[in-house]
Amino acid sequence: MLPFVLMLLVAAGPTDRPCPAEVEVARDGATLSARLAGEAREIWVAGTIEGDFAAPRAVSLRGCEGATLRGSGTGTVLSLQGDDVLVENVAIERSGVRVSSEDGALKVSGKRAVVRRVAVRDALYGIALEQCSDCLLEDSRIEGRAQLEANQRGDGIKLWEAHGSTVRRNVVRAARDVVVWYSRNVVLEDNSIHDGRYGTHFMYAHDAKVTRNDMRDNTVGIFVMYSARLTAEHNVLAGARGPAGMGIGFKESDAITLRDNQLVANTVGVYLDNTPRDPSKPVVFERNLLALNGVAARMHGSERGASFHQNDFRDNERLLEVDGNGDALEVTFEENFWEPYAGYDLDHDGVGDVAFELKQPASELRASQPLLRYFHGTAALGLYDALAMALPYFGSRLVLTDPRPRMRPHAEVPR
């Protein structure tokens, strides 16, 4: 995964190419405004151009020789509306500061827009594709206002009613969120999103595909609400720490597939809240690595219709928490590797001959006294657990079972 990240850091953003000799190039704000107000389809820009710009029509805006649009600091720097818009090879900087108007670097509306090799600096919001179907954002770099608290920044990338759009090979740093709202058939692939609040937040975003993204050191890696048929494969979701930290979470979503992801070093690896809503539309976790998390999986209840198959649970402080002192006995677990498993494999088929059973002797105490979560990992609570395991007086409850636990992990923990 490291070469992938280095490739993004080098490749994302504009290139300092020379301007073609045969084209007229806008080098100041007055010239650019006049050309945007005219009828020319193709507009070239170069150097640093100051001002805020808008065009209610389709244009192809191409940059050369270090093209930079520097806003007035009072609004959105560039707004374009129309089908087949192209913005390529420019830097955009210095938006306004108003959250209410979402002052940002670039807003695009229309069909089949392409935004490519754009660098965003010193902007409250980054790039917004709104009512922008079949649009493409690629090879761009968005840097938020890192001096602000995460919840005071704007979204680095926003897709709103952007059906069929693709976001790929972008770098986002220190923005608030990447959001995909009210958008169907969106593809996010090969992006690097660090140091924000939500790596990506999906809401009413059906049939999304999330592949090979690197989301680290955000408050939440991915959160999915009220969405169906989302598939996430080969993503790294790591370093989501703090009280609200989680690698990936779901609320009232159906038909979800998570396969071959790494959920590493988060406060909570996976969170499920009423997911799936409909047990006939299952949620499937397959071949994922859940390692070094405070809690590998947390559930709002026993999520009937959820299944975990061939995942590796390694070096987590706790394997499972279920809100309300519940259990996960209606969740299907099969052929997972469990670090604490102490069974045997007499027939040498790689599968334990006895089921893995997780019992939580202190779960009732934690559930009745939520403040005890702050003492997780302490000697006092560890002693309680040890005594509860040793003495029948304390008792214990079965919270999950895997009838066919794997004896060896499927993958190694990244270090």
C-alpha cells in the first residue's frame, strides 16, 4: 500500500506545462471574465489570475505555465454550469469563509463534467459536483484549512445528486469530510484521504463502489447511512482514534459487502446500527483484517442478516461490544481467525475441531455502568474479568460463536 500512497502524493495536482503557441491565453482577471462571458468553448489560462469567476455555460478551462486562480476571499472562486464542462491543470486558492454559502474553490453542475489535475489550497470547501451526473474528478489534490478544527472546515469533495460519477486518484488532506449524498452508482477508487473528520460519508448513496482507497487518521474512515448495495474492497481504514473513532460504520443500510479491507488501529473497527434493516438483504464481511483496534466490532443489537466469513481478528483489545447488554448470536460467524482461540485441529484441515465461543463475564457490569469504559484496559477491570472467568459465582454470557474457526490467519498484520 505504501507505493500506492507515494504515487498519489507525486501525481495528484497540476503539471507546469508550457502554453501551446497557437492558442490565446488569459493572464489577468478582466480577460478571463470576458472570455467566460463570451462564446468561446476553449479557454486557456496562465500565471496567477485574481478574482472570482463564473460561467452559466459549458467551457473547457485549461491551465499552463503555473496557472492559478486566486479568489477574492469573499466567495467561491470558480463556478461553472453546463454539460461537458472541463477544468484541467489549474490551482485554485483563497475562497471565502462562509459556511452558510459553502464558499469553496470550485463548483460544477451539469452532465459529464471532467475535473482533472486541479490543486486546491486555502479554501474552506474544496470541489463540489452538484447535480452533476456521469462526472469525473481525478488526479487532483485538495488541502483544507488545517489551522481550523475539523468540524469548522468545509468538505474537501462533495457529490450531491451526482449519479454515475467517479472520483479517483485524488489526495485530500485536512478537509472536514468527503461526502456522497443522494447519489447513485458512484465510484471512489485509489484516493488518499487523511486528517479529516469523515474519510467518506455516504447518505442515500445506493450502488456505490469503494475500492483501493487509503483513509488514515480521520475521526471516522467511512460512514454509511440509509444506503443499499454498497461494496467496499481493498481499502485501508486506519488510525481513527478518539472517543468517536471508527474504521467503518453503518446505520440502517442494506445489502452491503466488505471484502479484503484492512481495518487497523481504530477505536472501533466496524460499527453496525440496525444494519441490515431487512435481513433478506444481508451485510457480508469477507476476508477483512481487523487488527489493533480498541474494539474490533460494535453492534447496536444482534444484527440478524449480518455475516462474517474468513476474516482475521488479531491483536484487538476487545473483540465485540453489543449495546444494551445484548449479544451477537443472530450474526453469522464462520471460518474466521480469532487470536484468542485455544482449540485444536486433530484432522489438520486448518479448521478448529471445536467452536470458538466468546463470553464476556464483565459485560453486564460495563453495560450497567457506562463510565467503566474509561477504565478499559486497567488492572482493576482486568482483575474483575480474570476472577469472573475463574469463579462460577461471577458468571458469564455467550455473545458470539463461530462453529468453524480457522487455526491460522489469512493475512499478516501491517506494521
